Amino acid sequence: MTEGLGALGSLIDYGGMGLFAIYLIWQRKLDAARLDETMARFAEQSAREETLIRERFDAVVEKYDQERATIYEQISAKLDQLLQQPSTPMPPPPSPPTATETMIERAVTKALKDK
């Protein structure tokens, strides 16, 4: 009766158990196709999200590179400006207080000098 069907015919000859085996094989094939489709969608979504994350990361890195370059230029310009100014001699350090001079006398002296 099922001579021309090959392996499928052999399973049908087993009756209910054979038909159940055919159902399991068919179900496994459908599940594998569904899983392949799900994995493909997941891989596509993952690639899109990775691209978005990389773009955001690149934007942040670019922003900080620009800020660093701006700060570097400002510091270089300030140093060049300072180096081009004529140097002024440093004032001598203040003389140490004498043994008889008190804190009040130093404050008064300083206040009078500042006026």
C-alpha cells in the first residue's frame, strides 16, 4: 500500500505511532524555521542597536576631542601671551618680623602702607 513513499511509507505502516513520528518531524521542521526567523530578526535588531550605540559613542568622543583641542589652544595662546610680555623683577620677600614687633604692630604697619 505505501511502497512508493519510502521512509514516509514505512512510518505510515507503523500506524498511530508512525503518524505521531511524522507529526513530530513536521513540527520540528516548523519550529526550526520559526527559530531561524526569530534569530534573524534578533540579529538585525542587535545590529541596529549596536550601530546607534556606536554613533552615540563617536559623537561623545568627538565632542570631548573638540573641547580638549579648544582648551589646548586657549592654554597655548595664554602661554604665548605670557612669554611675549616683558618680565618684571619679582619684589623682594617681606622681611621677617623683629623680636619686639607684635602681630598688632605688623597689622597697623601694613594698613598704613596699603593706604
